[in-house]
Amino acid sequence: MRPLAEEDGLRTVTLRLGEVTYPLRTRLDDKAWDRVRTLVGAAFDEAPRHLPREQRLVLTCLQMALSLDRIGERLEAFAREENLL
């Protein structure tokens, strides 16, 4: 595996969840990254603080997956109502 180069369009960003900051590489522009960081941070902050960080991360993933599933169902229902499917 070759090292990531700047010409790959990747840049380093950080994601702070609780007391831990994670350095990440992404191709997202600033506006998209800010939206993602805000959504993930909000979901993480909703997880019970008394749980260990790893469990909070898993709950965050599950909550975001459930949100995506619900959005998908709503989009599909809308598409059916509009005869797009």
C-alpha cells in the first residue's frame, strides 16, 4: 500500500468526540466536513455519558444507521406517492 499523497485529494481533519480527538483523512470539502462533524458530534452527545466511550461510539453508529434507514423509508414512500417508483 502506497503512502497517501496530497495529489490524491486527501486532507487531514480532526473529529473530537468527548475527550478524544481523532485525526482523519478525507476528500470532503470544508462545508461537507462541517455537516458530517456536526451530525456525528450531536449523535455522540446524545449517548449516555455514564457509558464507556466505546459503547457510546457503538450507540452513535446504531443511532445514525437507524436515522438513515428512517430517511430511506420516507424517501421511498414519497417516491411511491409521486409515482416515481
